[in-house]
Amino acid sequence: MSWKLHTSAIVLLSLASPPLLHAQAQRPSTQSAQNDQITDTDPAAEQELQQAIDLTSAGKFREAIPHFRAVQGRVREGFAVDFNLALCYYGTGQPQDAIRVLRSIHPQGAQALRVYNLLAQAYVANRQPEDAFQALNKAATLDPRNEKLYLFVADACMDQQAYEDGLKVVDLGLKHRSDSATLHYERGMFLTMLDDFDSAKPEFAQAAKLAPQSDIAYIARLQQAMFNGNLDEAVRVGREAVQKGYDHYMLLALLGEALVRSGAAPGTAEFFEAKSLLVRSMAKRPSYPSPKIALGKLLLMEGKLEDAVGYLESARALDPKNPAIYASLATTYHKSGDAKREQAMLDELAKLNAQEKESIYSAPGDRKAGYAGNKVHEQPPK
């Protein structure tokens, strides 16, 4: 399982409050506005800036970019413009442009925390791990106990399947926040993706221990049950969490997936329960691919092939290296009679499986085969 970004969480609150990715915005310092050396108000520029902010708030990052570029150097909140332009570049998969803009900023005070953290994420996306870790260290120096700094960069590593780099990021965070349940959970996920489930188990247990009455505790317990192949326990834990009012998008997706794996059949209460959970998860985090994959499988079981393809292709765009998607798409295209697309999915699946086998053979001998390795070799059902 991977956590796909997360740029959907970007929210721009006002002209003077550019956000840190996934975080509440903070007001730039007065000193920053003075340093821009712009004293006259340009109504046209202010209007265009507001339009850029409205587009960003609606998640239309690509459309916002030309408006931010048009007002650079024309408004007082120069830092707000540059930072949010970089944010939009990052959110649209243009990390090199985000890096270029961020490196042109000379932040002061609280601004530096946001710049270095977003810069670290952009470096990860651009496959520059050493630069990313250097930028993260600068941010951590300013606020070492801010767990979100590490979690944002860890998420970026998960997106890039840079699991060893992600583990390094989380370990840095745990040096300052050993009491963070979420960081322990993330560490367990990275270890699992590295096929070291034996080391991941105590991390999930520690996450649940540190925050026993929280969504992260239930997610950790549910995740561990699924990794162990205990679907009955996974369903029990997930239902208990939902009954208590927890509705984290990952919790909903995991419970829905557990129900699917446990054999929920069309027309049963479990089938409708799973579908409802997956739809709720997607609504909370549209950029998270797992519920789309599971929902695609449910629709395939119902014979709704066109709808199944829609969700599976959407998941594929978010997670193009997930072989489970290609297996389901191959089956769907086979049932719809599209032999050309079916073969294309099978070819891609074979390529991904070959790459995974090579990585397993070259991995250290003491690594255990875990969930991450098992899911890669999924084949389309006959």
C-alpha cells in the first residue's frame, strides 16, 4: 500500500497566508512585506492574485500557475506569491520548477520553516535524496519537535517508493519525537515496504500503545491484522473503530479492502458495507489510490465493467507502479472483449513483476517476505 499525495490537502486561506503542504497556513511576517519594497497597491494585480488563490483553493493548481507568475513583483505579499507558485508547481508534478522558485526565496523567521520543508519534498520528488535530507535538517533545526515536518517528507518518499530514504526521514523525526504514534506507524510502513515485517510489527504495536484511543491506533492494529492474513480480526478492529466514530480515510479504505478480501459477494450486506466505506474514503482523500482499486474490484464483481475501468484507470494514474491495478484492469478488459488493452496490461504486469523479483533477489538475506512483496505478484483471475 502506498500513500499517494496528499496535494489535495493544500488549502489557501487568504492573500497573506500561504500554507505549508498539508498544514494550516501561517501569516508571513510584516518584515517580509516590507522587504518586498512595494508600497503602491496595484488593483489589477491584487485581483489577479485573488483569482490565483481561488483557483488554488479549488485544487486547480495548474490553472493558478500563470496568475501567480503574472503578479510576481507587483504585489506586497511577494513571499506569498512565490511560495504558493512553488506549491502549485509541486502539486502539478513539476518539482524542478518548484525547487527553482524556492531557492530564489530568502525566507525569514517562520517563513524559513515552510520553505525548507516544501523544498525537501520537492527534492524527494526530483530524486535528489541528499539535498532533500539537507533541507529537512534545516527545517528541523528551526522546530525539531514539529512531527509534521517529518511526516510530509516521509509521505513524499512513500510516493516515490523511496522506502529507505523514508525510513531515514522517520528515524530523524523519532530522535526528536519518540512519543509520536504517527511516526512509529510510518516507520512500520516503510519497514513493511522493505519486506522487513518482523521489524515492522513492534512499530505498529508502539503506535497503538502511544495513542490507544486514536484513529492511528486502530489503523495500526487493522494494518497488522491484514499483514498477518487475519481478515476476521481486521474486520472486527475496523468495525469497532467506525462504531466509535473514527473515520480516517485510511481506516475506511483498509476496512473496505478487508471486507473485499474476506469474500464479500454482490448482494450481501458486507458487499454494500465495503462499497460505502470505499466511497467515503475516496471523498476524504481523492488522491489516495487504494479505495479506488478495491472499488474497481467490487464493480468488476458486479459486472459494471465501464465503471470498474474508470476507477482502476484513475488509480493507475495515481500509482502507476502498482501491479494489482494492472491485474484487475487485464481482467476487466478481458471481460469487455478489449484484447489489445488486456495484453497491454498483462505486459506491464509482467514487467513490474520481473522488476520486483530482481529487487527481492538482490535484497539482504535476512529480510522477510511481507505484504509489499506479496501484493506485487498478484495475477489477474482466470
